[in-house]
Amino acid sequence: MDIIAYIVTFVKYPSHVGERVGKQYLKAIQQFPPNKTPGKVIIQAAVRSTTEGIDVFSITQVKEGELEEAWRFIGNMMAMFLEIEGLEYSMGIWAEVQDALELVGLKLP
């Protein structure tokens, strides 16, 4: 059975750089098209506005054997945003519950 993992990316930036982020995003998806991302893009980008700025997250589902390539692909895309003042991001690997339970010797009923 393939272990399924999710690469989840969180981005936060001040509202006043929104146009710059948007323009950079359009460039980034030309260089790193979502349909070329290793794995399956579940959420390309979900955006919300808060009193502290803008929050964005994305989720890509990957199977065993795709993780390293997908991590590098997404990381290279995110590197395109590093010069935008105030923008911060994080990337993490999340497991499905059945895979996490198996790591500790348990199974779903």
C-alpha cells in the first residue's frame, strides 16, 4: 500500500503587498504549472483576509516515491516570493490518519 502524504504550505503577508504577491504568483504558476506538480494538487491556493494581512494555504497530495520531487518543486516555486518584504511561508508534511496510526502499530476499525 502506498503511503499518502500531504505537503501543506502556509503563506502570510501584509495586505499592502497584495498586488506584488499576485503578480509574482502569476509568474510562479507559469514557471511551475500546477498541472505539472508531482502528486495531485488538492487546493491550489485558498486565500483569506484578516486584520493582520492575508493568509494563503495550499495542499498537494503525494504518494511514496513522489515526496522528494514534489517538495523540491513546491519549494522552488515558493523561493520566487522570498524578496517580498513581510511575506513568510512554511511547508510541512502531513500524514493521513491511517498511516499515522500504523506508525505506532494501530489500525482504524
